[in-house]
Amino acid sequence: MICIDTPEGIEAYRCLALYSALKLEVKTGMKMSRGISSLKILQQQYGIAARTKKDALIEWRGILIDAGLLREGEGLAS
């Protein structure tokens, strides 16, 4: 079992969870929760400038790749 217990690890997990939530919203139209959308969270807390979910997904993916949290070839197809 993996235990994420450092502030950096928790933030990395949160970033990847937001990526997955946004990908779900783009691909299926479903929302991860009833509250605020993942697009709004990314705009408010991380300064994502994109106005559509699809554009935000592309921008957020680039940020995660630059941060080393996501590899170049993974993420969009799966």
C-alpha cells in the first residue's frame, strides 16, 4: 500500500485528481461532484486562463508534464 503523507505528495495527488476529474467532464459530460466544477477550481486556485474545459485540459496537462507529474505520452488517450 502506498502512503502519501508529505505536503508535496498530497498536492501532487490533488493535481492528478483534478486532471482526472476534468478529463471525465470533457469526455463524458459527467461531473466528479455536485459542487464546483474542476474548471472553476483550476481557474481560481491555479490561474488556468482557458475558458473551456477542453482547452483547460490541454493547458493543465502541459503544466503537469512540466512539473514531472505526468509523462508526455500518457493522459489523453486513457
